[in-house]
Amino acid sequence: MRIHRLDIEAFGPFATPQHIDFDQLSAQGLFLLNGATGAGKTSILDAICFALYGSVPGARQEGKRLRSDHAAPGAEPRVVCEFSARGRRFEVTRSPAWDRPSARGRNGFTTQQAKTLLRERVNGSWEEKSSRNDEVGAELSDVLGMDREQFTRVVMLPQGDFAAFLRSKAGDRLELLQKLFGTQRFEAVERHLAQQAAVAASEVHGNTSELSTLLERVAAELQQLDDHQTGPGQSEGTPAATAAGQEPEEWLAEAEAEVTAVWHRRQDEAAEAESLATRLAGKFQEAQEKAQRHGRLGAAMQRRILLELGAPRAHENRERLSRHRRAAVLSGHLEAVDSAARKLQAATELAAGIRSKMDEAGMDAGNPAASLESVKASCAVLEARLPDEQRLDAVASRLVAKRAETAEHSVASETARSALDVLREDVAAVESQIGSLESVAQKLAELEREAAAATELVGIVARFAAAADDLENITGKHLQARSASQDVRQQWLDIRELRLANAAGELAAALEDGAPCAVCGSEDHPNPAAAVRSALSLAQEEEELKERFDVSEKTVAELAEQVSAAAQVLAGLKAQGGSADAADAESKRADAQHALSVARKAAASLETLRSRQQSLAQRIALVEEELSGSLASAAQASSEVSLLEEQHADLEKELSGLRGGFPSLRERLDALSAERTLLQAATDADRNVDGALQAQEDAVASLNRVLPESGFGSAEEVRRELLPPGDVVGLEKDVADFDAESSRLDELFAGEDLVLAAKEVSIGELPLPEAELAGTKLLAADAADKARAAALAAGLAGKSSEAVARFRTTYLELADAGKEPRNKARLLAELADTVRGSGDNRYRMSLNTYVLAGRLEQVAIAASERLVAMSDGRYTLQHTDAKAARGAKSGLGLEVVDEWTGQRRDTSTLSGGESFMASLALALGLADVVQQEAGGVDIETLFVDEGFGSLDDQALEQVMDALEGLRDGGRVVGLVSHVAEMKQRITSQVQVVKGRHGSTVRIAEVVPA
């Protein structure tokens, strides 16, 4: 990878555009990057890193202050880097996020997001590849073959970091080496193995827990069998025999055998108890059955005696029921005779009552049937003419309504005519007023705009004047603050230069005759420098001035932001007309407000008049419509009145003869209907009397025909033998109960139990007394309880035997299944401990450290090739994996081999110059190894940081020879140094010059001294 060109603008200390042509510097192969402290040498390296990776190295990225504070407010920060890699040429342009001044933004600024553009030169022209940050990052990472950390270690060699790396302990070297060589995958392997070991251990723990649970459950089964006797080697929850060294399989076999033996013993005990209980229960049952038989015999004898005493009464009841049944056969005839008599009496009484009513009404009761026919004929005629009378009433009602309607319509038409005349006069008056106001109201919208514009202008003029005063005030403060800040900054830089110049005097004051110089190592001090002031007072004064400068710069920045904001506000107000005369603006506003007020009053009045005009027009239309409707309705009603009067006269003439002196046909019809009803009732009553008399005669004749056959002499005799239903039911129940009891007793005495009991009584075998029977019962119940308890104990023992056998089988299966997981867990645990650097790993070296140790050994070999040349063949670097003291992890040790003495010693024993050469060699060697690790990317541009001041002339010569050797193959090497001799020896130089308004870069060709 070779860098061809770098352009910087508004980035870091560089306010204005800066251009560095690395192709021009590559002519010599070696160039010097120098400048005063704080000028921006490191910022050039930061710009290269930012262009390629979008960020700067180390802690400088955390500050996020990439844009130059010296740049103009609107200048965009930008870095352009042109480079070639893997036979391709690219140009990458990047801009970090920054705040651009904006009138609409918050606090006067708008955040501009970071931008990126990648182009590739193809066939002599630039072609755009991408403008997306992520796509450009992925493309450049693939082309360069290195991430940012590797790039800053390989291309930009920071000597201070490698000097610390050289002196650090093995554990401190791990972090840097891991970043450079990306060995996180080996740490992932370590974690994966640890996770697998943990999973395997968890599985084994689960298996062990299940086995322990099975042993505890077997112990619980043994405890359940006998609360007072422990199983073989059993204690609280855990078998004591297994804890004492007995194998669980052996203990389980003994437990199963013991449980089986207990089960068999309890089965035998249960069988004996069951046999005894059966014998005692049989004896008790036999005695109980005998006592029950004799009890039933005694009860049956008492029931037979009672039945014999009730036999005469039962015979009498049978006789009464027989006579009642024969009389009941004639009950229908008797009921028919009685019913016919009742009906005849009712019909006779009804006919007498109706004739009495006819006499009271003045009607002829001699022949009601003939009178009924005459009344029916009259009613038929009247009913036929009832609709005509109803039509006459309807015509009369309509006639009255129509006459009233005609009068109402006449009055309404006269009222409408009067109202219409008044409304037309009002309309004429309103139209005359509208004409005078329309011309004034039409200008309202225009006058409102003019008044609003005039009012707004007055406010803008006032705000413009205030903003102009604010800008003038803030600008004066900003100029004063900036001048004061520059003065303080110059004082700080002057005192800093004085302190640096005074450093030589401070070192010279500490020199002693015969003692080596801390700078050059010489024991001769021919011309020591003189100190102007003490270093402490200069450092304190420099710190105070630095703090004052920082405070002043913060104040200047705040005032600059205020000036920018005030200027933007003033420009906006001016664009809106704020520079106009205030008196003219106020006069225009007053005139506009007066004209607007007059127009608004006219518009309000006009709106009211138009609304009234519209309302009057609507009312006129309604009144005209009402007048027309009233006239038409009055004419129609008058015509209908004439027609109805004619119809009423015709109907009245036809119906007057039919009323017969009644006010209406309906009233005469109601009177005739009452007569017809009474005549109809009299006719029906005569007919009912005749029918009832005939029915009575027929019923008496039928009864007389059946009396001789039933054995009764008269109807009265039949009535005496009939019983009430309740008495019949009672007698039938008594007879049925007697017969049923007789049958039951016959069956009972014929039964086997009573026959046997009677036989036992006859031979003297009586049942046991009640006390002896109760004792027999207690003995049988006690034997039954003991038999059930024994059976329960045998059942529990059987279940325990089955459970113990099942637990033992499960235990053996689980133990056999857990053998392979246990072996796997042990193997994984040992492997995880080994790759983690513990266990049997006597070097305490993890897998990640082991891989990095191999890389460090390659670095040491590559570094020794250059260190031999720099140290005149005296020193080489060697990797060591010697075991660290006190159990610390080892594997990343470094030691220096002194070829002159053949001794090995720690790198911390090297002098200042020797440490620089060793760290430079280490950095170059590490760069070579990382380059190979990154896929063999050809690094054609290198930067080597400060550190050459600690070398004497000979060592500097040897180091320069080694660096010049890096130019082989067209490589370009840039050295960052303050050493004066370096400035004289290297002719191609990039000089960074700092100033009050930012730093600048220039390329110079220096003639060697």
C-alpha cells in the first residue's frame, strides 16, 4: 500500500486547504516530518487514518473534535487521500460530522452528517465506487487487508508504545498482541470448551441427583415397613452403609431381599388372621339367624290371634257391600228421574217470569209466536235504512265544517293582502340603504392586508433597531475578547519556548565531573548551558497562562456564536424591511387602521341590511303563497257547501216517515229489538216446558220396568241401600286388608324359617340370650379388624417390595447410562482447564496465549535481524516461555541476548538509547509479521514516530542505516523527529508551521550541511 497524495481542509489545526504530494517525497525514499510542538505533525497521521478508516487512533477519537477551531464558520472539514494497493488506485474523501451555521437551525447551527466518497482510477479516469459510509468501509478493509489497529501499528510505528511494550510484563503484552493478530477465535474456543464442560458437568450432576433420590426413596420404603427398625445401613434420607463405603448396588440388593422377606411373612400372618375371622363370623351368624327365626315366629303367632278376633266384622262388611253393589246398578235410573223433575220445575218458573215481564211492558202474552214474526219484519226494514241515516249525519257534519272553513279562508286572504303591502314598503327602504354602503365595503380585504402589513412593519423596524444595537455591542465584546485571548496565547507560547530553552540549563546544572551525561552519555562537559530561571517557576507560570488561554478561548467561542446568531437575526429583519424610517411606518399604520375601521363598520352594516333584505324577500314569497292558497281554498269550500246542502235535504225527506215518532231510526230499532228479545224468550220458554214434561214421564217409565229384576220393591228401598262413596271405599279397604293379612299369615307359617323355629321350640332348642350373642359379635368384629390390618400390612409390604425392585432396576439403568457422560465430563473438564491455563498446565499458558507466543517468537526473530545491525551485532531479542514466578501465567516473555557476553537479561535493563533501538526493531519486526498475517499486503509507505534524540552519533548512524534499508523495493519512510542532526541529514522534509490562525504545511528540499 502506497500513499500518493493527501489534502486537508478545516481538519485539526489546519484551517485552510493543505496539500501533501507523497510522490514528490518518495524520490529520496526517506523524508522527515518536523515542526514545533503542537503544530500538527500527529494530525497529518490522524488525517491519513481518518480518510482510510473514518476515525483517528487512540483517545483522540473520543474527543470528537476533528473540525478545526481556526476555520471559518462555514468551512466544511474534509480529508482527501489518494493511494494504491493490490495493483489498484483509489481516492477516498471523508468529512466528519460538524455544525454548519444556519438561520433555521437550533442555536443558529444545523448538524451536517458525516460524508464519504470512494473513487477508483480505471483506464485513466476516476469512477465513483460508493458514497455510503458502510460500503466504503467494507471496500477499503478488503483492499487494505488490515483494520485500523493493525494499520496504526504497521504503517505508523509509535515508538513510545513499543518502548512500553518492550518493558511491560507478559500479561500486559497480551492485549496489544491480541488486537494485532486477531486471536479472539482462540478465546472463543476456550469459552466453548468451558461451556461444554459445564454442560457435561450439569448432566452428570443431574444423573447423580437422580441416583441419590432413588437411594433415598428405597430408604423411605424400608422406614415405612417398620418405624422402629432401620433398613440395612439407613439413616436420615441417605443410606449409612453407602457412606461407610458399601457399594450402592450391594446395599440395594440387600434392601430388596429384606423387603421381599417382610412381604412373605406378612402374607402368612394375614392368611391366619383371615381364617380365624371367618370361623368366628360363621359362629356369630348362625346364633344371630336362630334368634331372628324365633323372633319372627312369636310375631306371627300374635298376628294370627288378632286376625281371628276381626273375622265377624269382616263378614258383616262383605254383606253391606253386596247390597250396595246391587242398588248401584239402578242408580242411573234414579238419577234420570231426579234430573227430569228438576228441569221441569226450572222451565215452568222461567216461563212464568217472562210472561210477567210482558205484562209489565204492555205486550200481548196470548200468542207470543205471532207477535215475534211481526216485530222481526219491522226490524229488518229499519236495519236496511240505517246507513242512509248515518250518511245524513255525515253530510250535516261536513256542511258545518265547510261553512267554517269558507269563513276562515276569507279572513286569511284579507290579512295576507295587508301584510304584503307593508313588506314591499320595507324592501324598498332596505335596497336604498344597501346601494350607499356597497362601494365602501368592497375595499375591506385590501384595507385589512394594508393595515396588517403596516403593523408588522412597525414591529420589524423596532426589532431591527434593537438587533443592530445588540450586534454592535456583541461585536465589540468579541473583538476585545479575541485580542485579549491572542495576547494571552502569545504569552503562553513565549513562556513555553523559554521553558524548553531553559531545559538544557537545568540538565547542565545537574552535571558532575566524571559522571556521564543523561542526554549524550559523555563524561566530558566542556560547555554546559546556563539556566535563566528555575524550571518550577517556569512550569507554574506556563500552567497559569495555559489556563487563562483556555478560559479566554472559551469566552471567544461563546461570543463568536452570539455574533453569528445576532448577524443572522439582523439580516433576516433587514430583508423584511426593518431599515425603514420608524415615524413613516407609524404614520402609515395609523392611516391604515382608520381606513380599516371605517370599512369594517360599513361591511357590518351592509351584512345586516343584506340579511334583512333576504329575510323580507322570503317573507313576501311566503305571504303571496298564503294569499293565493287562501283564495283557492275559499272558492272550493263554497262550492262544496252548496252540494252538501242539496244532499242533506233529500235524505231528510226519505227518513222522516220511518222514525215513527222516535228522534232517529236507531232509537226506534233499539225499542223493537227489546220487544223481539222478550217475545223470543217467551216462545223458547213454552217449548222448554213441554220438553221437560215429556222427559220426566220417560224416566219414570224406565225405572218401573227394571225394579222387579233387581230384587227391590220400590225406588225408596233402592235409595236406602246406596252408600256414600267414602263409606264404600272404607268397607272395601277393611275387607281387602283382612284377606291380605290372612294370606300373608298362611304363607309365613308355611315358610321354612317358621317351620324350623316351631320344630326347635317343640324339642327345646331355644336361641342364645342377648348378652351371650353380643359377646360372640364382639369376638367376630375384633378378629375381622385384625384380619384387615394384617391384609393392609401385607399389601403395603408388597407395594414396597415392588417399589424397591423398580427403584433398584432404575438405579442400575441410570448408573450404567451415566458412565459415559461421567467420562466425557471428566475429559472435557481436564481439556477446558488445560486450554484455560490451569489444571495440569504447568506453564499456566492458555490456548490464546500459546498462539500469541508463537506470533511473538516470529516478531522477535524479525526484530533481531534489524537490532543486530543497529547495535553493531551486539543485541538480539528472544522470546521466552519460562514459567513465571508465584503461579503467574507465562508464555509472552521477552529477553535480550548480549552477544558480547553471551548473557541473557531482561529488556528493562537496556539503556535509553538501547531501549529505543530495541523498541524500533521490535516495531519494524511486528510490522513485518502483521503484514504477513494480513495476507502479505505490500506496505510501501511507513511512518516512524519520535525517539531518535536518545541515540549517540554512532547509534544514530546505525539506526539510519537500518531505516534506509527499509527503502529497498521503492518503499517510502517518513520520520517524525525534532533532532537537529536529522533535519540536516534528511533533505526531503514536510514542515508543519503553526500560527495564530492555524497551521500550514510545506514541502522543502534542504541542502545537506
